[in-house]
Amino acid sequence: MQPCGAGVRVRSRTDPGRTDTVRPMRPVSSRTRRAATAVLTAVVTATLLTGCGSDDDTSPFTPPKGDADDAAALGYPTAATRNTTRTATKDPLVAAAADARAAYPNGSDFSRAKAVTLVDRNDWRAALAATALTAAPTTAPLLYTDGTKLPDVTDKAIAALKPSGSDPFGGAQAVLVGKTARPAGLRTASIEGANPFELARAIDRRTTQARGRTSDRVLVVSADDPEFAIPAAAWLAKSGDPVAFVTSRGIPAATAKQLAAHPKATLYVLGPSKVIRPSVTKLLRKYGTVERLGGVTPAENAVGFARYKDGAFGWNVNQPGHGFLIARQDDTLGAIALAPLAASGLHGPLLLVDGDQGDLTVPVREYLRDVRQGYYPDDPSLDATGVARYNRAWLTGDFTQISAKVQAQIDTLLEVAPVSDSAKGSPDGLPTGAKKAPTPTTAKPTTTAPTPSASPARPGTTTSSGAPTPKAP
């Protein structure tokens, strides 16, 4: 029987010589999934529109006064569309506060963060390493300070989150990473280090103590090129894995000591050889097995990580039914701030787009098209209302960073698409680009769905490859 999620080829309206893959439905019950999606959308929209501590009346997080008579006053279509939600600000402090509150809404007993992690906004490397504290058992989402000053928006977010206390940190309600502000009235714990490399090592030690074991895998990223390192944030928040920084010149002393504490670990190097050079990976082999993953550009690198799997490591998001986090590649702090939504809610990888305000970055567009869910509109057992595995995305940045047009294209690619028997017309009508995006560089083969013939077969029939299409129950 054809594997779940296998693609069906449909001919593109914009390029008659091109066929695109739309994945047919698998006949499974999804009422619970649909209900959960609806609840998430409602919670997300309410969170974005009900204040995140900003005193700016023009903030996207300030509720409109009185009855709104315009859709834009409610935040549509910027704050939310049918398949996307946006943290609509370019201020990383506000973004982090909003994302943390969305991941742990209203400080309820059922969704309360155990602590918050406070990091100086001026140190993106420390912020990236600290996202590992979002994972269990610490459960401390990231918030930014401005040096040793506690911004009002961060203070109000802490009050709304009502952290209960993290057991691995002695019941601390706030974990202070590096030289940062100390909130009044909270139990605190500190993680100290003279530089980002020392801080990454210190965070690794504390998460190792919290887990009660040494991790057998370490994610290695560049300390020089944040656009290639930031896709790690979502994975660290979900997995709690440690991250280690290297530079173009080699392995810093603190990183060497950190890696030595993980004997026989697999070191996953995120980024191409132009970013983390072969001379550096040669030095890394002294500490463990080295595997490189990612891609050549920031967008391809993030997609490569999203597809990657090696045992228990990696997202392996190659089928429909997932959440995605999307940021502009030069919005370093905003991208890192999305990390709590990878540990709860959407549970998905971080994708990066470039500054093109007209069209979605090609590697991201082709990837979302490849993992898009399809359905048969004329078959009640396989239509969009009965069964589906839905994709959703959470964006960060205002419309000057990611345009409304690009958001609309993302929304379209996330929407379940009809599979046409005639194979006429593109499933999304979006441009295909001059060529298909290059295959991301991975150290291990990724798991992708087999592609049937270009002409979509009906359920219960057999494709030219010999694999039967899904049958109606």
C-alpha cells in the first residue's frame, strides 16, 4: 500500500512543463486535531490583540479602543490569516514577550511556565544557547532585557506568565543568563560566564544536571554568522540539546572544554563549509563523530535542518501535518524569540526568508509546496472537512520585514489543496521560480515521501510505480 503522505503530481498553470506535488489525504479521524487547531487559533489571536505590556498605542499588541469598524483594527490580515499567525513587531523585546505569552497563555495552571530565562538583548549567542532552557524539565521561555535594565514589556510579561518555580534550579522563577536584569520579588538563579562561549558551556552543565545525564549529541554552530546559526533555536527549545560555538579561526578554549565533557558524542555541524570550514570540522573530530547538515544559503540551511533526521536527532518534517516558525534571516533576536513555540503549540522547525517583499524565498516556497496536504473534493471520505493533516505557521516581524503579500503566499501554501483528476492548473498559482530549489546538504539521507506518476490516480487504484493510492474506509 502506498505510504501515508505520498505525493500526487498536478500540472502547473504557470509553467505547463512543470508538475507539482500535492499530497493526498489519508483516511484517519481528525476531529480532535481540527478542534485543537481552532482553539490554538483563537488563543493566538486573543494573545496578540490583548496587550503584551507595551505602552505604545500603535503597538499590534494593544487592543483597539471601543468597537472596531475595520478588519485591520482587529489585526487582520497582519496578525492572523486562516493558516498563519504573526507577532507583528520589529521590536525583539516585544516579540519575545508576545511569543512567551502565546506559548504559555495567561499563566494558567494548565499552561504555566515554571520559570523565565532572562538574557541581554545585546548577546544573541547567549540568547541562542539559552533557548535550551525552554525544554523540560526547566521549562523557562526566553525573555530579553536591555543590559541590566528590565524593560517594562518584559516585566509585564513575567507578571502575566506567573512562573511557578523550576525544580532543577531550586524553585527559581527566573534564570538569569550572564549580566542581565534581576526582577524584583522573584526567586532567581544565575548562570554566569565571561563570554558567550563560557555561557554556552555553563548552560550545558546546568541542563546536564537537570536531565541527570550527559547528552550524546551536541549541535555545533557558527559564532560569526547568526543567519546560519539561528535555526538551532527551535530545536534546542524542543529537545534541550546543548549547543557549542565555533569560529572561522577554530574552536574557542571554552568550547573545547565543553565538547570534552561529551565523550563519544555526535557533533552535528549546522551550516555549509564556507561558514564552518573543513579545517574546523577536522579539529572537531577529536571530540566525536562529526555530521554536517544544512544548506548553502540561510534559507536552504533552515530547510535542510527541517528535513534532517539521524536517529532521535532532527525534525524529519517531510510530510504534512506540522507547524512552522518563520522569520526574516536578518531578524536574529526575533527568530530566536520564536523558540518557545517550538517547545509547545506548533512544535515545528524555524524557516528563514530573505528580504524580498514581492515573493516568498524560493527554497521555502518549494519546501512548503512539497509538504502540502491534498484532498479529493468529490469524495466525502477524503475531502477537506472529514480528514486532514493541517500545516500552520507563526511569523515574526512587522510588514516591513515580511510583507503582507509574502504572508499571503505562505498562507496559500499551508492551505489543504484539491487534487484534480485532470491534473490541470497549479495547486497554488504561485510562481515556480527559474528552477527548483537545490537539495539541502545533509549528512544523512532524509526521509521523503515517494512520488507517484504525474497523473493523479483515484483512491483504490494503482500508480505507475506500483504503489496503491489510499483507499477510502
